[in-house]
Amino acid sequence: ITDGIPSGYTRDKTGAVTAAVNFIQAITQAGQGRISGDKLREQAVGPGASKALLDVVEQNSGRGATENVYSTIPVVTTVPTFDPARAVVSVWQVDTSQSKIGDAGKVGVQTIWSTTTVTLSWSGTDWKVIDWKFEPGPNPADTTFPAADSPLAQKATNGYYSFYVD
């Protein structure tokens, strides 16, 4: 971990999934000013990155620390395509925010379900993100029998493991 940004993944499906989940969570941290968006781009974004990816990194760069809290927690990860040079990883996640409302000490809490799909390429000695797609949903009530083309219909990976850093 350098400047709060994980790196050094294995060149296999497990490494690609771990890199994808960590990148998605790092974007959240950059948006809160907890890590540098510029450092994130430097360390985790690969050559030939898409405009969508560069835009989301830019939107979450240069921010100062905030009292508001935003957390992204992966729930199901799938890998629609993988080879040792390139991987596409889809992460169905829950995003929760807590924001101060006014000066009376009240807070608002919002929870949304979303799916982020990132494309990674093997660059030098590590996985680097080169594309980003974010979509709201699906909500849990709509996922019991996902459509065949849904990332949730793919075989899920089994490796979610988390540690908490404050």
C-alpha cells in the first residue's frame, strides 16, 4: 500500500478481481479527500484509459477532507472475461452515505445498490484499470432470478475479504 493505494496483484483472475474491488473503493476514498486522486491515477490507471475512467478519476481528484461519509461495499463480484493480459470485472455493491444536514446536528443516510464494471489490463508487473462503467441497481428484490445477460447471472467469485481502515 503506497499513499493509501493498494497494488502488487497476482497475474490471475483472483488478482484482477482484487485490483478491481480495491480500485472502486479507492475512488470512493479519493472523493472524500482521504487519498489523492492524482496518486490513484498515477498508480492504478493504465495506458490507453477510456474517457469514462479518466472523467471519474478527475471528478474525485483534488477534494479536501469532508465531514460526510461515503462507503462502497462489494457484495457480489463476477468476471465476464479474463485472460492474463486483460480482465473485465463486475462488482455489485451497496453504497451508503451519511451527510450532515444544516447546523442542528442532523444527518441524512442514503443507501443505493449499484454495479460497477471495470476493465483491467496487465501493465508491467501489475493490473491497471483502463475502463469504468457505473450503473444504479439492481435492487436486491429484483435479483432473485437475474436475466441471462446480467453480471449477476455469471458465476460469482468467492473471495470477498475485508479489513477496516479508519
